[in-house]
Amino acid sequence: MVSMMERLRLTHPFHFVIGLTLWCIWFVAVYGGHAVACEAAAPASEQGVFTLLSGGLLLVSVLTIALLAALALWCCQAAKQHQGRRRFNAAISAGLYLFSALGVVFVALPIIGVPPCL
Amino acid sequence: MRERNSYTILSNIQRVSSRRVNLIALIAVIVIAGFTAGCSGDKSILDPAGQAARDVTLIWWIMLSFSAVVLIVVTVLWLYAFKPREVTRTAAQERGIARRWIIGGGIVLPVASITALLAFGVPAGQRMLPLGEPAEVIEVIGHQWWFEVRYPNAEGGEVVTANHLVMPVGEPVDFNVSGADVIHGFWIPRLGGKIDMIPGRVNRIRLEADIPAVFGAQCAELCGVGHAHMHLHVESLPREEYDAWLGARQDEQLSALATADADQEEVRDAFRTHCASCHQVAGVSSGNIGPDLSDIGSRATLGAGVMVMEEGAVSQWLKHHQTLKPGNRMPSHGDMDTDTLDALGAWLETLSP
Amino acid sequence: MSTDSTNTVNQAAAKQDPQQLHDDLHEIWGNPKGLKALTIVNHTTLGLRFMVTGMVFFLIGGILAMLVRTQLAMPDQDFMSPDIYNQVTTMHGTVMMFLFAIPMLEGLAIYMIPKMIGARDLVCPRLTSLGYWCYLFGGIILTSSLILEMAPSSGWFMYTPLSSSEFSPDLGSDFWLLGITFVEISALSAGVEIVVSILRTRTQGMALHKMPLFAWYILAMALMIVVGFPPLILGSILLELERAVGMPFFEVAGGGDPILWQHLFWLFGHPEVYIIFLPAAGIISTLIPVFAGRPIVGYGWVVFAIIVTGFISFGLWVHHMFTVGIPQLAQAFFSAASMLVAVPTAIQVFVWLATLWLGKPKMKLPMLWVMGFLIIFVCGGLTGVMLALVPFNWQVHDTHFVVAHMHYVLVGGMFFPLIAGLYYWLPLFSGRMPSENLGRWGFWLTFLGFNGTFLIMHWTGLLGMPRRIYTYDTGMGWDIYNLLSSVSSFVMSAGIAMVLLDIALHFRFGKPAKQNPWNADTLEWANSMPPSAYNFVSLPKVETRHPLWDDPNLPYTMAEGKHSLAVASHGRREMWGTDPITGKVREIIHLPGNSWWPLFAALALAVVCISLLVRVYALAGIFVLIAGVFLLRWSWENGTHPKAAPEAAVTPGDPPLHSRTMDGPGVWAMAIFLIANGSFFLSYLFGWFYLWTVSPEWRMPDISPLSLSLLVAAGLAVSAGCGVMEKLIRGLRHKSDVGLGAGLYLVGGLGAVQVVFTGWALYGANLSPTETSHDAVMLFGLIYALFHGGLAVILTVLQGLRVGYGYVGAYAPFEPVVVAQLWRYNVVTFWVLVGALAVLPRVIGS
């Protein structure tokens, strides 16, 4: 239990992998969910991008972005409070959370422009 | 249309021996031929004849210019870094310089580039999608190692042919492609991108030809020993010629053509004995393992692009097809006498509506 | 324990005679000669064996490449028949990827990592040896197919249905599938132990943020191997089952889907590119600061870039499949993700640039190769971004443009850095310096030949030449470009021959190198040159990222035994076990000595591989059991076994032996192995859901054939077993081993109950796995559960026996912790499996 609590601290290198793991999970969820939805109940192509499916994908993306951005901010604050190893760890984690958040933004952009299931 | 070689055995032998006689002369010829061909081979992506291909070519030239600049700048900066120089900087100055390099070159440069690229690229991809008004539909099915081409919407009934695809000029055509055995690749480079022909699935791609012309096409996915010999002859015709072309290939016309000459009954019997279980000729046989031969005389090539169709070509093909196209699925005809093969070849060449 | 106490030990050690200490350590660590050389487990020797074997396979792959270029030099050549040509191209790709690139870089990591992090060996030496033998035997089996003219011919990515038994009835595909799977055992075992070694055996004080960058790169590579290879192993097993037994996983008519193979292959195949690139970039990041004479600028940026690359590379696999007809939006996701990977790559390029800019770089021979790397790799990266653009990809996919791009990335991104690294570390391997002259000739010929071959090939592709055609017509405008490519490829091979000649000659004629000849900062240059079997007489405490710059005398004081662990009287192979984050010393790791078991196990597996190939399944079954016995015997010689560490006495003040703690490296190795196993399991689940939703002819029975009650009973048994196991571990944690033996037998019994119930459910389901892919996938999942259940039973019962022998108990509580992790894994995967195979179909229906 002690080690679990330790890992949750923002200066633990465990956070090196959490951000991008979340990115991967988001990616697989959106790609997989999209594929299954298109297979099961594809919205008509005339609807363009204004479909329930696109909206759902967008919502998941926005929530993920918010979570990652918040973590990036917290890590950034943690980095300022420490020195040496802890500062290094928190700063790297902050960068990785930020990159993951922007990665979600960037990869999710086509949801706005491209109709699903074509 | 450019000159195409005819691949008879004779010319093969000649080419090999001349190579031995004077390699340098040959290289010189190839150099000249190569450069004059430039970027206008009939499979060249850089010589587009349709909107989709033109978009891609434009994107390519833009990307090439941009990439060349990036590559040159990065290389010059690296080489310049090796120049000895006497500068003393404080640690803070060094950190500042490093940060500028890393953020400028490592983040701003790639993010700006890929954003610009996606901004151009995604709309270009959108234009290639089979959206909107219904278009002419042509089905292409890849077999080891030939293309079956079907026109399901032809007026008067479906038209089936092989290795020879005719499409109307100036209107979008939807190609519904599939694979009969393994995965093949459907690709007409001068018209646009490629799409895989997968067993059990139908993939759709929309292409449009701007000019009446002949385009080269070739299977793009490794499909076995015949992969290099799996070509598709693509011809775009004005609408009325296209309709006429389809009209001439209705079942009754083709049957009449095949059975017109009563003197050829003996040859038709030979065909029924040796060929009919695999090949269809309307009015004569209905095999469906190999290509439909009902209009073979009118096709530009033989053996899915292995030989140019000319007088005597079919008989040459029947005799030497395993040399011309190693491993193809048609059994060797070594057990048949040459007269029968010649007669079959001559008769098949008459099947030209 | 504290650092103060270890310092007192240091002073005690310093009083010893250095030569005596060296002789004693050599007695313990030294390599045997003659036949017994086959038992060597030492990382220096095995790393060299990996690299030399890799070079041999590189030459084989290179000759195949020359054959290809000869065939394509002119139109209508009949130098090779199409069948032979397909075999040659397939084997060229396969040999270069699986038998050269990965093992070569792993060999370099195996050789270099312990030396760089101040350890004496890798953490599982016998696993290194097993990995080498599996690599060697698998490679020989695979390449023998060329001599037999039975080589695989469906291309190195083996797309089905072309590679299926219907369209490739000869043994070629079997050679590929079995041989590659065999070789991948080697890649995985090296991956697992490298991860654990980097995390747990760095020398005292080497905190995570003080690690050499090369170790960061290798850590990422090894973790990527651990996660990335299992999908291909699964795919290979499924395809081999389809070929041998007729289970229709990829066959449309039976409810399978050939696209599933492509997903599994590229789930591995794309990370693979970065698995090859990351260590090579690690070489660059090591060399540039040394030759610029200053620390790398932006260490943190590079760590950031490594982590980002490692993850993002798993989100790109579909960009190899843009033409299979997946929805446009999904393509856009992968297109964007593919471009995203340009960011970390660009960061590294500009970090290197800034380091050179702010340093005083010298253009020594290794730097020449770094220069060549930069130009070629940036060019390959730029075409990579182009290929990520979907419409452009549709045009040039499967043309020679892609062939050119791929060689720019792989040769530029792997081969050039590798040669740079070989030249750089040559003095370490041999104690001699390379010649500048011959080496420069070699570089320029290779560089010009490479660009002549592949720069032109982009153009050939744009002119519409598809890949993998054995011949082409004249008149396409391709002739001259192909000829130029072929001529240049021979120039390139002349350059490579010159490099190899240079390296071979230097062993005889090279000038003797002085200690730390390039004035580098990392610990591998504190070795003697060539290194001794134990690397270091004493292990230093590291304060910064640049130990040799801080203290240039460090190599000498280390050799004099003035640092830690300079003790040999106990006869054990020892090194530090440190905290993965802070680098504080936690325990002494004692390593096993030379052993026949890895060789025997690999030989047994080779017999399995060959008998599967010739389809003598009974023999294969027997040798699977024999290999299992060998591996279990190997695991028996651990901990307090007389052949391991029966005595636990350590110098006063030193930490305990790892086998007397509860968190030794074995626990970590098991955890990393279970990550690999989890990746395999997730790939399997992906396959199940993929076929269920996408496969065109998928048939699902209306009523699930699996008995839910039997499966739940089995699940309860495995959960109960795991619960008892946890209780025993808690006892051990409180130094109590009361009822440990009986408890372990009880756990084993519960595992047996799980196996019986699962087997019963399988028997009752009456599956027909050769008829439908549904039944085939279900059968595979249940066999997976049975195998893991059985394995847990065997390992637990063996632990019970070891308690009886006195090898395990409160004083040596280590091993049950290792086994307990397998139980936790089994509980989770079993319930997930029940949910996916038996519950979901009932809920959703077909």
C-alpha cells in the first residue's frame, strides 16, 4: 500500500508512463469504438459529421484532454516545489502529460472534419 | 500511346545476345530511352490524367520542395557546427541557445509542417471518396494472375471481360474490387490511388479519366509467382464509344460472333474438348475458372499483359505460355499438336466484336 | 542499509592486494575452455557471440540483396525464376529484420549495458545463454530453407491467404512461422532481462536521472520488445495452426479474416521499426557528446523524446494498411498519429545539433558515420511524413518509393549508427584503434553507393514501378534508374566489404589503444581493454552523469579494488541490486554460474521446431516435455540450492543476498515476463472481438457451447488458490513459514481443480475448430487458460518440494513471491476470458 501511495505522488517516475498509456487507451477506445459502431449501426453518410457517433467520440476526447491537461498542470506545479531528482521526474512527467493532451487534440481533429464510416 | 515491346521468344533471344555483344551500346540506348521517357511512362504517378492523381502529384511536388529545403538546412547547420570557433558562453547563454534550437527545430518546425500537410491532405483525400451522385460502376476481381472485369449496369445486361478495362471519359467511375483467391492490388497510377482486392470483401474506389487514352495498370500486392505478369490494360473512351463498346459485347452479339463461321465447327469442338472446362466463350462454352475469352480478339494484350495482341500471337501464347508467364495456372499444351493450337489461336483471334 | 556502512567496507577492501583480487575474481567469473565453452553465460562473451552471428546473417542477407539488384538491373532478365526471386526477396527482408537488426542491437545491449551501468553481468545470465542458442538454432533452421530451395516466398510480412496452405502448399511458410517464433524467444528473453538489469542493477548512486542516455534508449527498446513481439508470436501460432491443422483463423470461408493477420503483423511490425531505431539513436546520443567534448544539451528532452517515441509507435500500425479499405476517419486517426512521431524525432535531431553547436566537435571516423546517419535518416524521416499522408500513400504504397523510404529509415537509422558505434567501441572489444584511412574509404563508398541505390529508387517508384515484381517491361522509363540502382548497390557492398576488412585487419594491425581513448564519460571505458569476465574489480559510487569526466582516475581506482564489493572469498558471482529510482543499494545480487541447461533446453526446442516442420507431432510433443524438464531443472538450481548460494554470510555492513529478501530481480523478471504475456493475451482478445465484429463470414452459435457453471467453478478455484497464496506470502513477510509447505500443496491442489473444470468445460463444449473460426478461437483461449493453470500448479508444487528440501522458508522467502505473481495473473486473465468467451456472447448474442 505504501508503495502504491508513493507511486501516486507526482514526482514518481511512474508518471512517465501514465500519460501516454492514457493516450494509447483513448486511441484504442476511439478507433475500436468507431470501428464497432460503424459495423453495428453506421449513421447515414448524408448526415456528414453531425452524427451521434462523432459527438460521442468527441466527448470522450474532450474528457481525456481535460484529464491529461490537469495532470500536466499538477506535475508542473510539483516540479516547481522540488529540486534534483524529484524536480526532474515531475518536469518530464509534466511534458509527457502535455504532449499526450496535445496528441489527443491533434489526432482527434479529423473527427470534426471527416464524416464517420466512409 | 507509347511503343510497347512484343514479347515473343525470338525478340527475347535477340535481346539477350545483343546484350552480350555490346553491353555499352545497350546501356547508352537505355540511358537515352530512360531520360526521354522522363516522367511520362504510362504508369507514372507524375503524369496524372485524372483529378485524384493530379491532386497527389501537386502535393508531392510541394512536399518535395519543402523537404529538400529542410534537409539542406539541417545538413548545412550540422556541417557548420564542425567549424572551429572561439566563443565563450556562460551556462545561462548555452541553455538559452539550446532551448531555442530544441523548441524551434524540434517542436515548432514539425508541428507547423504536419499541420499544414494535414490541412492540404485531408481535403484532397475527401475529394477521392465515393460520395454524392451515383456513378458508373465497374467490378474488378483479381485472380492469380489476371483481372476479371464486369460491367453490371451495362444496358442490355451484364458484360464480362478480362484484363482489358474500358471506362468512360470525363465522368466519375466507381470501381468495386475484390479478390477471388489471394489479395491483389488495384491501381491505375495515372488516375489515382490504389486499393486492395481482398477475398470476402468489396472495396470501392472512385476514379475519373480526363482524356481518352490508354493507361497502364498492374497488380500492386504480391500475389505469388505471376505477380509481375498481372497487368490490366485500361482504356478511356468518350461516352458514346463506351456505350457502343458495351453494346457490342452483349451475349447475343458475342454468341453470334463465335458461331458465325460454320467452317470453324471443328475448331470449336477442339475448344470444347481442351479449353471449355475453364474458359467461357459466349455461345460455345461456359467455364469460369480462367478468363472469359468471348472478345479476346479485340483485346490489346494477351496473358494479362505478357504479349501484345497481333497476328499469330494467340497461337504463340498457347505454345509457350509457361515460358512467357512462368507458373500460370493454364496447363502446358505439350500434348497437343501444333496444327490444333494454330487453328485454335487463329479462331480465337477472330473473336473481335 | 546506509551508504556510510558500505564506505567502511570499501576501505576494508582497499587493503587487499589488487592482483590477488583479480585472480580470485577470475577464478569465479572466468570462462571455461573447450567443450565447456558451450556453458558460458557471461554477458561479454554472449554479447560478442550475438554480434558475430548477426554479422554472418547480415552477409547472407546482403548477398540476397545483391541477387535482387542483379535480377532487376535490366528489363526482362531471366537470371532468376519468379519463384526463386520471391524466395530471395522474402528471405532478404526476413533475415535483415529478424536475424540481423534485432539480434545485433540486442547483442550490443547485452555486451554494453552492464558495463555502462557499472554491473558485472546481466541479471539472468542463463537466460542470455538460452536466448543466444534459440537465436542461433532458429536462424540456422530458417536459412537452411534457402539451401533446400524451400524458402518462404510470400514476402517478409507473409500476408494470408498467399501464405496459407492452399496457396503456399510447400514448407516455406512453415519455415518462416516456426523459425521466427523460435528466434523471438531469444528476442523476448533478452528484452526481459535487459529491462530488469537496467532497473535493478545500476551501480550505487546511479539514480534514474543520472543514467547514461544509451541505457534509457535500451530500456525503451527492451520494453517495446516485451510489448511488441507477442502479437506476432500469436499471429504466427494462429497461422501455423491454420496451415497444419486447418483451423480457419484467417480463411474467409471458415469465418476468419485475412486482415486480422495484417493487424497482428503490423501491431508488431511498426513498433519493430522503432525497436531498431531507438538503440541506434542511443549510439548517436552517446557518441555526439563525446566527440563534441561536452555533455549533451537537453538530457531531459531526450528522455522525453524516447518515452514519447516508445508509446506513439504503438499507435501507428494501420498506416501500413491504408489501402485495405478501412473507414476514412480511422485512417485519419492513424495518419495524424503517424505524423505526431515526427516531433520526438525532430527533438532528438535538434538536441544533437545544439550539442555540436555548443561543443567543439571533431570529425573522427565514428563521427563520419554519424554524419552519414543524419543526412540519410532525416531524408527517410521526411519521406516518412509524406507516406503518413493518406492520399499520397494510396499512390505510392507498394511501389519502389516505399522500398526506398524503408531502406533510408532502416539503413540510415540503424546500419550507419551501428557502424559508428562499432568503430567507437572497437578499442573496448579489442584494445586496438581502427585505421582512419581504410575506414574513410569504406564510409564514402557505402554512403555514395547507398544514396545511388535508394535515392534513385524513389523516382522509380514514382514512375509507377510496384515492389516485388521479378521483372518488368522495357518502355516504362524504369530501365535506366534500375540499372543505376543496381550499379550503386554494388558500390555500396564494396564499401561494406572495406569496412569489414578494416575491422578484421585492426585486430592484427591496429595501434594499441590507451585507456579511454576517446575521452568518454561513461563507465564502460573503465573496463580493461578487452574487458575481463567480471568487468570491474570493484563497483564505484556514481554522483553525476559523467563519472569518467569527473574522475579520470576512476578506471585505475576501480581496478585497484578501492570501491565496493571487492570481495571474492565467498566464491559467489556478486553485484549490487539497487533501487530502480534512486540507485541506493538494496541487496547483493548473486548470479548463477555457467550451465548446460540453457543449451540443452534450446536443443530440445530446436527438435520441437524441426519435428513440427516435418509434421511428426508425437516427437514434437515428447520434446516439449523434455524442454520443460530441462527448464524446471534450471529453475531448481536457484536460491539456497547448493549450486547457487547455500551460505548467506555477507561482509558486515553489506546488505543481504537477494534470495534472502522478498524483492529480488526474479520478481521483476516475472513481472516483465507477465507484461509480455499480457500483451499476448490482449492480442488474442483483440483477435476474438475483431473476428466477431468484422469478419465477413463469422458464424456464432445461438447458444454458447461453453458451460458457464463449470467455468465459474474453475474461476472460483483459481481465485481461492491465489487467496491462499497471498496469505502464505503475508506470513513470509512477517518471517513466519508455519504451514508453508502444506499451504503450497493446497494452492497447487486448487490449481488442479481449476484445470480439471476448465478441461471439462472444453470437453463438454464439443467444439469443431476446423469448421468455424469461432470454435477455433474459443479452443485457443481455453488451451491458453489450461496451459497457464497447469504451469501454476507445477511451479507451486515444486515450491512445496523446495520447502521440504529446506531451500525455501522464512530465511529464504524469495521464490514464492515470484510464483504468486503468476497466480494473480491467472486469476485476472481467467475471469476476463470467461467474460469474453462465455458471458458476453450470452449477453449480446450473435
